[in-house]
Amino acid sequence: MQLKSLRIFEAVSSTGSFGAAAQRLHTVQSNVTAHIKKLEDELQVQLIARSSTPVRLTPAGHTLLPHAQRLLQAHDVACALFAGEAPPSGRLRIGAMESTAALRLPSVLAQLYQDCPDIDLQLRTGPSGALLEELQQGQLDCAFVAGQPPHPRWWSHAVFQEELVLVSRTPLQQLPAPEVLLRTPFLAFRQSCSYRQRIELLLASQGITGARIMEMGSLDAILGCVAAGMGFALMPHALMQTQLPRFAVHCLQLPQPLRSEIAVIDTWLVAPEQVAWSPQLHALVGKLVQTELQPV
């Protein structure tokens, strides 16, 4: 059944006339007759009793009418949604690094939910590499990752800027000596985490290629182990400002030129090409790109 045929059928039902239905839908009466006949042939029933004036629905017509109205309403709602004439609704699958989810997204998502309460927000955390893989496989609608993504066909926009600081159990006045860095483990997320890559760059800048990096599954685990004296970590400075009351750790800003070369890193919002966006993804992006890059 074509939606056009169902719309014509509904118009004939409400007006009681083939001619009036044609006028309402800005078409000719012969087109109305043809669509009604097509529906009847498809369903193998008579829908309209034409012998009366006004015309009336048959029992079969009365059975079809509520189904037709529901289909037409669903069609109109979908069209209004994508035309921007209705508030965004439906699932929005967001991926983010755990640090970004903890620090940057709560206020953004709260504002989005306040403005668009019918959006079903689903947030998944993970390292940048894993998030990009899930985006590629269609398991996410968008992702917040560290550094500009390599895929040339993805849409991307820098939304946050972080400065990584060295996190330790005891206060540090300067970057530890290479021999200390060599024998002290670093705690990080798994291999595809971009912050872990910055640890490797930091150690390489000090001539260290064989340092130990221990994988942890959560931010709390990393900071808890640093507080217990297990090793160092590299974490966003703004995030650590929120975590210092919870963990007995200290932060050291990296010296120049390491700060500009290694510590400062942009967080990018990555999504498929814009032609594939849902209304709810448009709403999220609108919240983030209306301002310039948000620094530390």
C-alpha cells in the first residue's frame, strides 16, 4: 500500500466525497478514484460504498481506516522530525574517553536533555582507538576522542583542549630523573588510549624506551594506585582539579617544550558525514560547536 493511496482513502472517508477529497489534496477526481480502486484490488475488498451520497465506508473500510491513520501519523511525525519541525527524539549513542565523560560531558548532556527530553542518551566510555573502531562499525553515532581522527571522510570538530599533567603520590618540584622514570611504572588505560601514547612520547623524550606501563580499567583504579604509591600517571589537569579531594595525589605541569609538544592535546568530536546525521545528533553538535574550542 502506498502512503499516497492511504491519504486519499482517509480524505474520502472524512469528506464523504471523491470530488471533495480531490479538492483537499489538490489533485483530480480521476486520481482519487484510481488510488481507491488500487487499494481495493490490493486488499481484495470493497472499501467505499459509492451508491450513497455522501459515499460511506464499508465494514472493510472501517477496519482499514485506523490502520491508515496510524501509518499516516507516523509518516508525518517522521517528516516533521527531520524537517526540524518537531523536537529531536530517539536514541543517541555517544562514545567518549572516560576522562571526557567525567569532566566535560555532564553539563553538555544535562543541557541537551533539558532542551530535548525525548532523546534517549546512551554513553559508552573507552580509549580513543576503540571508540573510532566502534564508530567505523556503526555502533556509535559520534565519539569524543583525543587528537584529530585519521579517517578523511569523517566529520570532526575540536571541542575541548586538555593539558596533561604528571600525577604522583608525593609532591614534585620538577620532572623526575630518567632513572626514576625508568624504574617507576606508569598507570594507564589499555593500548589504544591516546593518553597512553603521550606517556610513551614523554618517556622517549627522556631517552627511555623500555619503561613499564600497567593497564587499568578505570580512572578510579589508576588514581587509587597512584595514591598508593604504585607509580605515575598522565591525566588532564582540569580533571585532576575535580579528583584531588578524592585522592591523595599531586600534579606537576610538564616543562617546556614538553608541555606544548606532548601535554596539550585537543579532544575532537567525530561523526559520520553530515548527510547521515540524525536530528538528535544535530542537536548535540549544535550545543558544542556554537562556541570556540574550550580550553583547560
